[in-house]
Amino acid sequence: MDTFAKPQTARLEQLILRPALEADLPDLEWGGAYLHFRRVFRHTFELVLAGRAVIWLALLPAVGLVGQLFIQYSCDRRELADGKERAYLYSFRVKPEFRSQGIGSAMLDRVEADLRSRGYRIVTLTVARDNPRARALYERRGYRIVAADPGRWRYPDHLGVWHEVEEPAWRMEKVLEQTEISATSRAAGG
Ligand SMILES: CC(C)(COP(=O)(O)OP(=O)(O)OC[C@H]1O[C@@H](n2cnc3c(N)ncnc32)[C@H](O)[C@@H]1OP(=O)(O)O)[C@@H](O)C(=O)NCCC(=O)NCCS
């Protein structure tokens, strides 16, 4: 799917970035490519409803979904997300035919600004060790490697069959610069 996608020009000024609604969940399956993650998406949406996560979408008029990025505000691994200072970024992808045109960077800009406005100071993520291009993008944006991560996780597919994943990764972090406004609103408890 990735290798043979014919590049399409994106008009970045038309890009819409917004949190997903329940009705958007089927689109996250990308026409079947991510059908196996159906239950994972549903579970993430339950976290959204509980105020523990947000699913960001990038859309283009007449095209629809071109990118997605998940944020968890809190999770069991406190070094990734602690509900206060650290938020965890994952499941970040742009459709192959729209890559390398700035959509991913626009999404990161928006998401980092949103986290900053909520008082978060650190964005965490893991990037597979065999994904140097994504790592380069993160490094250009100020993310730094802080630890090795075994990258082990498991998920139930759409039929309820569990899969074990092992994808050795680097854990990266970026310290968000506080703007005067968000620093003030934190001090005021806002
Ligand atoms: C990483 C990704 C979300 C970035 O989105 P994007 O719209 O291509 O990002 P931008 O156009 O703003 O920035 C382009 C940079 O992203 C990185 N990138 C581009 N294509 C990529 C790919 N297939 N895989 C990984 N990184 C890629 C490169 O650093 C690229 O810079 P370059 O074009 O100078 O080499 C997107 O490329 C993608 O979906 N890649 C595959 C999935 C993935 O690796 N996700 C990250 C998991 S941690």
C-alpha cells in the first residue's frame, strides 16, 4: 500500500484539523487497511469519552481523511502519560499519497499547541528503531531520545483474536515551551 501510492498534491491551506467524533471511527480503518485495529479504535474512543485521550484527524475537502494522530493524557505507564504534565502521542500516520507535503508537521504543530494550552509540559512518543525517517522528523522538531523501549504490546483484532507485537523502539520526549498565556492560566489554576 505504501510503496505504490501515487502522490497527490495537498493544498495545505485547506487542511482541516479536528478531534474525531464517533461517526469518524470507520474512516480510521482506511478502507480495510486497518480493519484489524477496529477494537483498538473503539477502545480509544472510550478513553476519549472518559476525557483521557483525543483522536486528531486531518481532512481535506473532497478527499476526506488524510491523517490521524492519537494522544493519551493518562495511561498506566506514567513515564508516557501522567494526566498532568506528560502526554503520549501515538498512532500517527498520513496517507502515503499525501506524505512529505507538511501535513504531518501541521498536525504536530496543532497538537503540541493544544497540549501546551492544557498545561502539558512534555510530549512523549515511541518510534520504531527501523523508522529513521520518522525519527528524523521528530528530531527536527525538538524531540530527543530518552530511552530504549522494547516496543511490546498486544491487541485484539476485529474478530477478537489477540496479537502480540514486538517492535523495538526509541522513547522520545519533547519539552514544550510555555507561552506566557498558558503559564499564566496554569498559575491561576485555569
Ligand atoms: C511520519 C508521517 C506521519 C509524517 O507525515 P508527513 O505528512 O509525511 O510529514 P511532513 O510532510 O510534515 O514531513 C515530512 C517528513 O516526515 C518523514 N517521513 C516522510 N515519509 C515518511 C515515511 N514514509 N515514513 C516515516 N517518515 C516519513 C520524513 O522525515 C519527512 O521529511 P523528508 O520528506 O524531508 O524526508 C508520515 O510520513 C507517515 O505516515 N509515515 C508512516 C507512518 C509512520 O512512520 N508514522 C510515525 C510512527 S512513530
